[in-house]
Amino acid sequence: MIRWSLLAGLFLAIVWWLPGLLHIYTQWLWFNFDVRFPDVFWKILTTKLGLGLAFGAVFFVVVVANIEIARRFAHRTSCTTKSAPSASG
């Protein structure tokens, strides 16, 4: 069972990433062999990666801070409940 789920996950990852990888590959071919500006390709790629990592890090910090603030302001309830007074007594 684990083997099939691992294979299914691998297949989905390939299907998910393949179009993006093919796009990067065709861009590299075009910049390297057609217009002969491979430095422009690498500059674009490193800029996209750097911006993605920077905004990802900012997003991570904001989410962690939000979770921490929510945890601090959350209403704390006890696990024990008081029983309601009985009607007979």
C-alpha cells in the first residue's frame, strides 16, 4: 500500500513540475542558442528565485506571528466541566 501511494505521489509531483521545468528548459535554449544572451537567462532565473524565497520567508514570518498572536489571545478553557445543579435539590 505504501509503495503505491509513494508511486502515486511521485507521479503527481512529476506531472505538477514538468510544465514549469520544460518552460525553463525552452527559455534556456532560446537565450543560450538563439539570442546568445545566457547571462540574461541566469539573471532572470536568479531574480525570480530570490524574490520567491524572500516573499516566502516574509509570508512564513507573518503566518507564524499570526499563529502566535492567536494562541496568546485564545480563550483558555479547562478540561473539567462543572455539573449543573440538579432540579431536585
